[in-house]
Amino acid sequence: MDLLWAMELDFLLIGQGLAGTALAYRLEQAGMRILILDQPEKNQSSRVAAGLYNPVTGKKMVKSWIAEKLFPELEQFYIELEQKIGSDFLIEKNIYRPFLSIEEQNEWMGHSSDPLIHLFIEEIFTESQHPELRDPFGGVLLKKSGWLDIPTYLEGMAKHFGEKLKLENFEEELLEKTSNGWNYKDFSFRGIIYCNGLAAMKSRFFSFLPFAPVKGEILEVEQDFDPAWIINRGVFRVPLEEGVFRVGSTYTWHDLEIGPTESAKNELITKLEHLVRVPIKSIKSHRHGIRPATKDRKPFLGKHPIEAGVYIFNGFGAKGVSLTPYFSAMMRDFLIENRPLDTEVDIKRYFKYI
């Protein structure tokens, strides 16, 4: 830690959510001298997130964007960190997605011959798998899926970073530009990286980026019927402990008010009833978060168009668990070796609008 208190560091990372944690670890492992600023109480989108990683998504059940690249990296990354900090937070579990029609069942029988989709198929069923389930047409059982215990992951990594993590508010007005980078309070940095979710919208550097915040709400419920896998169609039902399940999530663009809503709770209950025949015994919790999604549903990576040494690694929305391992490696290589970013995620795609 002597290097840290030399006051001359490589990067200041703002935020220790899913994005900041992954990138900070990548940079640290590459020998970079880093400091992370975070306020956990303001970082609710990561800590409230369900943590699901799912290679087949959406109403039409399509392969997640670049899943063939993301998911092998995901497992390797989180398992490495589990070993690093001596804690378990990656729960690998199959996801069962019921079919809605015979036509969909037939489509998926055809999908099984596509090598990019077959990579994620454990088994295809043509009849119901449980009397407690509403799945008369069967469904597809997916692999390379599961969920991340995000609070355990973030808290474990916070301990790992130790003095490299400071729990304090970032005050952008205290940044001072220098010939070699930036000064902030008692430190000097070559670069500043905004990993702070929707707070980046208020930055003087990145307010031009089209964030599209999405509010999500989740429940934790008690229910009988505990199959060996996650059920996901309309809502996900993730087993947490015996008889307790996380159910979510809603997606709301027009209502970004802080706090859970009765309408969202009712929506989740109704969708769960359409999926599982077993009644809810009790609702243990009802939480919400505002996701840092983007207009084109692709994350924001890159360098400010004018200011030297100002970067962003942000905008991962509801898929931060699956996206950040892969893209943190890409961002590290961009920062250290000046390797190009994928054009789909590089913020250069928005420079023409400035």
C-alpha cells in the first residue's frame, strides 16, 4: 500500500457497484495504482439488483447479445474472485423457460441445431415438468445460467480493496486539471473513470450521453414448491433459501419515483400466478432500484471527446452481472494499451450529437 499513499496514482474510479468493482479489479491485477470512491447508500441499483444471468432473454426468448462471448468470461471471472476473497457468491443454476405454444416448442427444437444457441441448452421438454407449473407445452432448460449474490460480492471486494476504497462523496468541482492529468484533494491521477451509474448524468463531462433510466421492483416471497432450477417466463423466480424466492422484475421508464409501488407488487404477483399454481404464503420484502440503462441498450465505454484523462465505464442496465466481466477486460486494455473498443459500446457513437 505504500504506492497508494505516494499520492500519485494511475486512476480514480468513481463508484464501487458492479461496473466499478470489475474494472477496479482488472486494473489492480494489471499493476495499476487505483483509488475508488463510493457511497454504498447511494449505489442502490447494483445492491438491489436480482443478479440473474440468463443467456436467453425477452418475450421472444432470443439469445442474449454476444452471449457466446459474455458467459464463458463471466464464470471464469467470478470464480476467480470467489477464490481471491474466500467467499461464495456465484450460484450456478439452470433456468427453466416454459413454452407458450406448440409453435414456440417447434421453433426451439429447430434452435437446438444452431451451435451458438445449443451452447446454452441443457434439455428441451415437450410436456409439463411439474403439476405446480403452468407449462402445458413444456419448455427449455438452459445452462451457463444462474445468479450472483451481489451484496456478498460487493462487500467481499470492498474488503479486498481495503485502503484503496474510500467511502465518501465524490465532489466533481474539486477536480483540478494538470499537465499530467487531474488532481483531486490530496491525490493526482492520470485518469478519472466514471463508474457511478446514473450519477454520471449530472457530470459536466458526460451529461450528453443518452442514459435511459429504468425503474425495477422485486419481491421476496414465501412459497411451497421448490424445484432445482430458476423459473423464468414473464417474471423470474429465483430460489434463495428453503421456501423463499426472489420474484421480479418490473421495467418502468415513465415512473422513476423513489420507493416501491403497489402497482408493481400487484403486477409481479399476477405474473407469478400465471407461472406457478402454488399460492404465496407471505411477502417478505419489496424493493426497488433505478437501473443505469442507455437509449440503445448498449453500455457506455470510452474517453471524453475533448478532456484528456476522463473516461466512462457505465450504462450496464439490468445486465451488469453478465456484461461487466467481459467489458472490464476490454476497458482495461483500452486504458493501458490503447486497444480499440468495440464500436457498439464506444461512446464515440454519440459524438456526432454534441
